Amino acid sequence: MDSGPTHQAVPHLTTALTGPLLALEERFLERETRIEQWFHERWLSAPTPFYASVDLRNAGFKLAPVDTNLFPAGFNNLNPAFHPLCIQALQAAVERLCPKAARILLVPENHTRNTFYWENIGALVLLLERAGYHVRIGSLLSDGETPPSMTLANGRALPVARIIRDGDRVTVPGFNPCLVLLNNDLSAGPPEILKGLAQPVMPPLSLGWWNRLKSDHFTQYRRLAVEFGEVNDIDPWLIDPIFRRCGRIDFQKRDGEDCLAHNVDEVLGLVREKYREYGITQEPFVIVKADAGTYGMGIMTVRHTDEVRQLNRKQRNKMSVIKEGQTVREVMVQEGVYTFETLGPQQAVAEPVVYMVDRFVVGGFYRVHGTRGIDENLNAPGMHFQSLAFADSCSNPDGTQAPDAGPNRFYAYGVIARLALLAAARELQGTAGASA
Amino acid sequence: MDSGPTHQAVPHLTTALTGPLLALEERFLERETRIEQWFHERWLSAPTPFYASVDLRNAGFKLAPVDTNLFPAGFNNLNPAFHPLCIQALQAAVERLCPKAARILLVPENHTRNTFYWENIGALVLLLERAGYHVRIGSLLSDGETPPSMTLANGRALPVARIIRDGDRVTVPGFNPCLVLLNNDLSAGPPEILKGLAQPVMPPLSLGWWNRLKSDHFTQYRRLAVEFGEVNDIDPWLIDPIFRRCGRIDFQKRDGEDCLAHNVDEVLGLVREKYREYGITQEPFVIVKADAGTYGMGIMTVRHTDEVRQLNRKQRNKMSVIKEGQTVREVMVQEGVYTFETLGPQQAVAEPVVYMVDRFVVGGFYRVHGTRGIDENLNAPGMHFQSLAFADSCSNPDGTQAPDAGPNRFYAYGVIARLALLAAARELQGTAGASA
């Protein structure tokens, strides 16, 4: 996962398709102060989900989020030049939620020895320490299992201790944290040991994937896109992927196939209409994904309705089980958004991922993949994408440069990513009462 | 005021004298998380003064603030690479003080057509706009005077309107601000038009130079330096200049000369003792400055007690009147701190200035002066220093590099500057009840 050459810090857009996106970027630039003001107003009544990463797809004519991760990994992929932004935002986030916090217990994923993931944990620990917090890593693994003892590429050891429950608090030996920070998406459900704690748990257990549906997120996002579009005179479709959901799917038993086929058909039809309206000659496609899925598991690209009726055993297996062995029952059918950002002479496909802490964009990177297509998901298990850190920050557009110049494109990414963050905040409001 | 060559982004320290400073920087590095934690705790009970700049002097063996400006100019001198930090911190500052603010009235200095100053106002306007606030510039000039109409080097016009009082609010035509942001240090006293407003005024009128004394600031700073020194096992003298104050001075009538001579003598003696303790062979000196002075007016370097007894007419004139024609009555005698940071083959003298917004260090620059001595003030009227923006942020030290490597030296600057910011916060607590 090397960084690419620095002179290629911004992928090239396939230029024929940039017309409407240029218009979008221009609109953002013109209205920047008002857009920021709009965000300030929205945040007055919304809680902050601590941190998040948002996968975007940039089709040139359309810029939209396709996934929002509230337990983001990949902090190691950010440009170190923007670590100060991260440090400042971490201080703001902790202060907002828990002003007296001095000691933070960071809870990583279980069952992974993925070195990239642990570099992420290492980066988070370092950033939190620089922000002025003492950090220990506490594992959710149960008594019989041994937490991994990892060593980072720079030689620093990352000791991992098993979490101990003590009344209404959790500790690790010699460390009584004021705050529990989750970097574990809780796919398997809210852990008993973290329930009913006196210590604040951030993000809250209710935002784990056991309780969260992508379709809820995108329902919130859709409302915000409409509102944002009205205020800024933007067709919300240009920033929002169309979607439908199917409950009660069983890929193994081939239950729910009709619902799936119907929804695929409907989404393809709606996208076709929009493509016609904007003179886009590409073929529409949809992404079928587990509604509670994560880690890029349980995802497929579909171009024709027939494809979901003719899934072979291997495809059905692939779609039916996601992380922690959870069975897929609910599925989202989402408009596929082409990525027309490519990098280098090989035209490697690139997809931006934007990182936020508190309400602030703190950086991002491109997932760059040499052999995947422009209509494929770039985040899949075992996939070794290259990461290319954003060269500029996302909060400092420059009206004297072209609308698609680096700082302005990154600003556009930051605007869309923050819309997705707001959508997550509204999910949080919605689930605040959820039992955890 | 050009930026220097970027390969000279950090001045060289005269190496013979760096021993104790290296020790200081090393201590800061070792204890970074605890230092940040200490700041978090202090901020829990202290108000934030919105923004500030702190002039530091780096003698190699000693790193100390010599002036803290709560109405900082010079935002145009910061490294644009750190504008995102500024934007983020401005959002934090406004949100903390006035969460619903959408429109900000920025009040600049009167009576100046200094183009550098207006570039500063232009930079502040741009940063506030990027942070999501609508900004107008409102002048305190009275009816008979015409506010200047300035044009920035980039061609942008900066319209300045006269402030209108309307009941308990101030406005400018077509603009009803939620917040009044002062970039005017109120040397002439709190303006009638800003008294008793329904809108918040930041920084508060009570922090203007009409009401503030440098000696009060350094009294607060001294307490913090002692506390910080105890916690971190650092001799507070290494970060704190010794000082004394004289009230009831009249330079024209030669009143108070004895007090001045006595204090100069005492400070020189104390510094001489400390120099002996640390084996420093330089000659001690003191800076005599107006206790309420600003803009580098009313400042002189003194090496012997006799000098303050033998002031000629020109020197007495220079010391007796400061900005807005205010007569100097109170004087501070402050230990002079050598600057042993020099730049380039000409060994131009450099002095760091650190900028903070809310509680965050957002950048800084070196004042570089080719013809001034290492024991002279570099901020004086009509002085055309060069500015060299900091190349690194002040919040991201790197333990894998030498203690005096760029990021680590900037971190040390940021620590000391934030101690001065905390001292200003305590002044604010002290003056909160002052009538304004």
C-alpha cells in the first residue's frame, strides 16, 4: 500500500464527462460561505458521530457517496502534512463529548492480523497521544482467546490487553479510561462487556453494524441532498445515488429473488432516464450490497435484471455471508456511479475516501486499482489497492484556480462527505434510544 | 515583506548556546502527551481570548515570550498550507462563543493605510468566509472622518463602512452582524459605540490596551511558568523573562527615574546570577517598555543602569508617547532575551511569532531583520522586517527526529506560546468584571 508518485497527486478525470461536475464544483466555489453556513446551522441540532470515512465515486457528471463508515480504518493512509488538522479535530471531538477525558481505551477489530489495519490503529494511537490523551488498546476477545501483539512497520510495539469489566466500568490492567473509543464496527452485535457502562462509548453501540442499515443512512442522505439541492439550486441526483431495498432475502434458498429483480429493474430504469436527461451515453449499472455489510463483503455489480436471477452457487455463497459470519437478509440495490478518475499511463481506476473527525474533514486518500473496472467496487476483501494521500486539504478552496484544480476538487469531496456525515448524525439521533 | 527562500525555512541557532534549549525541547518531546493533557485541564476553567499572537525570543539556552497581542495583525504572513488549521480553529472559536453566528463585523485599526495591515485584514476576511461566516468591515472612525477604501495586492477591494449604532446593536448598511470581532486594540479606550451591546464583542472591550498592562500579563504568565516548571521539572526561568514594573513615570519631566534605575539594576543583577548559574558568558540586558504599549512603540534596550539616567531629549520623546498619542505613565523593565536564531549568510536576526485561534496554534512566522542586533526588539514602527512563514505546524512533533528539527522546534514554540495564551485567558478572567 505505497503512496503513488507525488507529482500525480490528483487523478485525471476523463475529460469528456466533466461538464456537469465542473458546474457542480463551480457552484460549490461560488456559494462556499453559504454552504459552510448551512453546515453550521445543521450541526446546531445534530450530534457528531466522533469520526467517519466516506467512500465517494466521481463520475465526472456526478459526485456521490457510496458508503459511510463510522468506525473508519485507514488513518495510516492520510497525508502526514494534515496530521495537525486531525490532532485539532480529535481535541474538538473529545472535548465536545467528554471534556475531562485524559485516558482513552481504543477498541480495535477482533480476529484480524491484517498489518494495514494495525498500522491504522498505530496511527490513531499516535494522533490521540499528540492530541493529549493517554491511550491503551483493549480487545473484546473472550477469555479463551489471546489478543494479538502487533509490531508496526516503524518498530513500535502495540500491546493489546483484554478488557476487564469492573462494575459499571471497563479497564485494562493499570489503566482506568474515561472514554471508550470504538474502532470495531460491532457486526456481531453489541458486546455484553460494553453494555450499560458509566464511561461514555464513542461512537455509541447503537451505531454498530448490528443495528445499522445502509438504506437508513441513504434515506437520511437523500433528505439532506434534496434540502441542499434546493438551497443551492442543484439537482440532488447529481450528488445522490438512487436506491431501493429488499428485506427477507435468502441467497442460498433463492428467496426474495423477485423483489431483487424488480428493484434492480426499477433503479436501472430511473438511472437510464437521468442519463438521457443529461446526455450521458454510458450504460447504467447497479450495485447490490448487503444492507448491513461492511469491509466490502457481500457486494456485486449488476448490469441486467437477468443477472440476479441467474446467480450461480459461488455468487450466491459470496453474497450470503458477510463479516463475523452474519447471514445476509437485507439487501440494498444502489445506483452504480462510474469512477472516471484515473491515474497514470495505465489509467488505474481511483476512488476518493474522505476522513472526518468531529465535524471536520481531516484528509483523505484515493484507492487506486490497476485491474478493476470503472464500474466495480474498489474496496473488497483481499484487495490490495494502492493508497494515494490527498495532496491538499478539503477546506481551503481557491477561487483563483480552475473549478477542477486540486484544492477545489478536494473541497467538493469534503462538501459531499460532510453531507454523508450529517446523514450519519441523523441516524445517531434516530437510534439514540436504541437499546444497547 | 517577501517570504524567504523555502529551503531556509528554519533559522539556524548559534550552536554553542543550544545546550539547555535542546534539553528543554527534549523534555517537551518526552512529555508531550502529558503537556497536552495539562493544557486540556487548564482550559476547562479558562475562557478563550478568541485569537492571539505571541512574540518569542529564542536564546538557545532560553525560550520565552516577550509580548502577547490579543488583537493580532499579520495573518497574511502565515503559511497558506496551514490555512485549513486556521479555518477549523475559527469555527471552533466562533462556535464556542456564539454558536449561531452567521454574520461577523470585523473592526480594524483606525488611522492606518499600512498596506501590510490591510493585507492582514484581507487574510482574516478570507479565512472567516472560508469558515462559513459572512463578513463586513466596520470602522470606528467618527462622523467627520472617511473610512479608507483599500484594495489588496490581489486586486480584491476591501470596502470599509462606518459603524452605525441602533439601540443596543451595531450595524453597517445592509448588514446586521451577530458578532463583533475586534482587530483594533483600543489603545484610546473603549469606544462609546461598542459599549453595552446586545451582540457579543470578541475579544471583550476589557482586553483592550486602554485596560491591559503587560505586567499583569507577565504576572499571570509567571505563575503558569512556575506551575508548568514544577510539573515538568523545568527551571521556570528557562521559559520566563524576569521583570519589574514602575508606575508614575514621566519621561518628559524626568519623574520616576529612580524607580526605573533601581528596577533596571535589580533585573540586570538577577539575570547576571542566572547567567552565571548556567555558564552563559553573554552580557545581560533589559528591555524598558511602556506597560500598555503596542506596535513596538515606547521600547528601548538598556545594558547599564546609567543609560536610563542619561536619556537625551530624543530618547525621552520616543519613550513618552505611544499609539493614539497616549502618554506613557507605567513602564515595565523586562529581562532582555537574546535571539540566537539567525538566517542566511548575512546572519540576519530572526524572531518567531506564533499565531493562535481559540486554543489552537494555527501557524506563525519569523520576523527576519538584516540590520538589527541580537538584543534589539524586531517589531518597531516603520521597520520593514521580512516575514518567513513557519514551514511546519506547531502541533506535530516527531520523536524520531532530533529535538531541534523543524517540527520539534515549532512544537516547543507552540508550547510556550500557549502558556502565554493561557496567561491572557487568566487576564480575561481577572478583567471580566471590568466596566467596558
